Amino acid sequence: MSTNKLPHEVHHQVLSEVIKFGDDLFEKYKESKDYSDTYSMVIVSLFRKTIELSNGIWVCSDYGLRTPSDLNFRGLIEAYLTIKYITNVPSLSNDRAIAYKVGYLKHQLDASKRYLDDPIMEDDQKNFLRQSIQKLSSELNNKEYEKVLEEYNKLQKRNKKGYIPKWHSLFGGPASINQLIKELEKSSEDPKLLEDLYSFLSIDAHNYMALRDMSTVLKDESPHLNSVCYLTNSDIDFHLNSASVLLMHIIDLFTKEIYPEYTNECAKFLNSVFLKYGRVLEMKLLF
């Protein structure tokens, strides 16, 4: 590969190749597998989400949009953490997948009930919501979810405001995303890596970083705000390299967990990326 391209173009190309492989893998899995069981359904849905978020980073970098790139990357980290936590302890994986799905159903049910009380809602919209409520309630009565649903309801009753608990907090699990990270850090090679990154991105997500886009060209000049769209040849990498490597980790985890017959092909692709770009990119998580 030619090394005379701008670093942004190289990072952009790597992420594009990793996304394409992941997307092809996702489509092949859908065509050849039955993912109607809860565990497979949750993992493959999360895998799809990571490809979508990686595409978001790729598009944001193309348009020089720094903050949306940060938010997509934060979402990618959260999706990775979710997959990692669900699969981390094999004996608990199915219950954790059920907890994730039941949490989704409860939030959908709660939202539908709230919207149903909206006085400006049209009759056809209300009928649609009533059907949704009936369908969601019926699905929650699945015997497979009984133990998890009981735990959800118990924790929700304890909450003073009746909030639905975090899916990962069930059965004594981590109560927050930061606690979840600390739980996973116990088996991490660099225990502070993800925590430090998540803390940084959380600040930006809550709009504490707006002044980051204020700069002074010369010492004696007044500060000015940068344009909304940064030049793609600037020093900002839009998380392209980090997203590529994180998505590669996710692809590897996905194949090992629910698509083992694709493990060899996956390994070949990952090795080819390292061989092709290893001298140009520092192929590790650059946070």
C-alpha cells in the first residue's frame, strides 16, 4: 500500500474496509442462521448497531463533524461494553441477554402508555398504541422472562420515582455504566483505558466541551470559533483509527460467540488488515 496518503485518508480507508467486512458478515449470518432465540437475537442486534455507529463515525469524518463523531464513538463503546458484559461469564450470558431484552420491552411499554395519555393524539394513533401495549404486555408474559421480570419489578418498586432499573443492574450487577466498565476492567490488559475514554466522551455528550471549538490563531489576536465542519486534513482524526480497532475486536468477539464457523475467515481478514496497514497505523486503541 502507498504510504503517501494523508493520515486521514488512510484511517478513512481502514475503517471503510472493516465496516464492509462487518456488514458482509452480518448479512451472511442473517441468511444462514436462525436468531429467534433471545441470546442470538440480542447479540446480532448489538452487532448490527456497532456497524451502524461505525458508519456514523465514517460519515461524520467525511463531513468534518467532530462532536457527532464523538457521540457515535461513545455509542460504539457502549455497544461493545454491552456485548462484552453479556458474553463475559458464559453461565450468566443467557440471563443477561434476557435482562437486556426485557429492559427494551419495558421501556417500549412505558413509552407507549405515556403517549397514549397525550390529549393531542389522534384516534388512529391511539389505536396503534393500544395494539402495541397489548403486544408488548403479551411478550413480557413469556415464561422464559419470568425470573428476570420479577427482578425488574422488585428493583423498580424500590426506586422512589419508579424508574425502570438498568438491565445490567439486575441480580446485584453494576448499577451504572461506569461500574460496568470497572467490572470488565478486571480482565482488561489496560484497566483504565476504557474508563478514561468514556469519562472524556461523557463530558462532551453533556455539552461541556463547546469551548473546545474556540481557538486563537495568533497570541495577540482575539479568540474565534472554528467552522462547524473541520477540514479533513486537520489534526483531528474523528476516532477513525480507534473505531476501526474497536470494531475489529467486536467482529472477533461476534464470530467466536455465535458464528464460530466463520472464525477462520475472520482471522484471515483481521491479519490482512494488520499486514496491510500495520506500518502506516499504530494498530492499537489510540485514545
